[in-house]
Amino acid sequence: MFNNISWQGYWISLVLISTGYYLIIYLLYYRSDFKIIIPRKLGSHSGNTSTPFSSVEKPLGQPSLFEENISVLHSTDAEDRQVSSLMDELTAYFEEAKKSKSVKEEIIYALQRILSKFSTVKSSVYKESLTNVIVSEAELHCSIHLSADDMVKVWLGV
């Protein structure tokens, strides 16, 4: 049965099976990287919305349950994009600081400038996580230990 398999067929099947295996593993572990955000039109802004429940009246000034959830989703998406942009910029900076062998004061000043661009992140729930990332990246890339006082300076821009 196995005598009829050529070397070319063997190598082709080996490549296809290996590619399929690694593709499945990659998709299992990194599926969050493949999320495609498709903007949805939630309704026209001209006030001409016709829904099956449009005859139901709601109190003035009070959003419906669905509108409230949508606005929360939009705010967390915007916050997530801000954090993602900040992380990209921090990663790029630490790679550059590693090459230029920056001193602690330069790093603190540069971090203050980077964080000043992202003022919404300063009051977000990600602040503590970002602080931990900044401290660990500074130690990893630049061999500089940032204390709690240094991080207060970084966040306040003092």
C-alpha cells in the first residue's frame, strides 16, 4: 500500500499537513487578533427610525436599555484603541531607547510626553496595568528601575 507513494507526493502532503496544523494552532491561540470590527449603522440620524417597537414611548432624556449598552460599547472600543495606540508608541519608544542607551531622566521625560498625548488613558481602568507594563519594559529594554515616585512623575507630568 505504501509502495506507491512518490517522494514528491510525500513532501507535498507533509507540507500541507504541517501548514494546516500550524494554521489551526495559530488561529486557536491568536484568534483575538483576527477580530474584524465591522462598523454597523445603528440607525439613521435624521430621526426617521422605524422599528417594530417604535410605538413604545420612553421617558424624555432617558436612553433605552439598548442605546445605553451601545454607548458603553463605543466608549470601551475607543478606550481600547487609545490603549492599543499607547502600547504601540511605548513599545517603539523603548526599542529606540534601548538603542540610544538613554538615562533615567530622559526616559521619564519622554514617557511624560507620550502619556500627555493620551489624556483619556490617565483616568481609565488600564492605568495600573499600563504602569506595570512601563516599569517592566523600562527594566527589560533599558535596565532602568522606575520607582513608584518616578511613575507618579510620569503620570502627572511633573
